Amino acid sequence: MKVALDFAKEHYTHCYLETVKILQTANLLYSKLGFQQLDRALDGSEHNVMDVWYMKELS
């Protein structure tokens, strides 16, 4: 995950993730890595099965 976020930081300002509540370990990891949980999906999201959304600023 560190490698992916380091690469993303070179090209983007934010990282957006969509997942599901049942993946508790993944959700815990995202929180520990500094992702902030959102109330809803970003506009234009096409993944209608997801029920948890995260955003992290890459600065």
C-alpha cells in the first residue's frame, strides 16, 4: 500500500477508495493509513454495490 500511495502522490492530489463494510480488516487499514470516511460515493461513481467510501489527501 505504501508503494501505491507513494506513486499516487507523484501524480495526484487525492486518493479515493470504495469498499464494503464486510471487509472490516481493509476498512481498519484504510483508517490507519489516514483515509477519511465519506458519507457517500463521489458523483459519477459506477460501483453501486459499495457501501463505504474513503478519501485521502496526498500532500
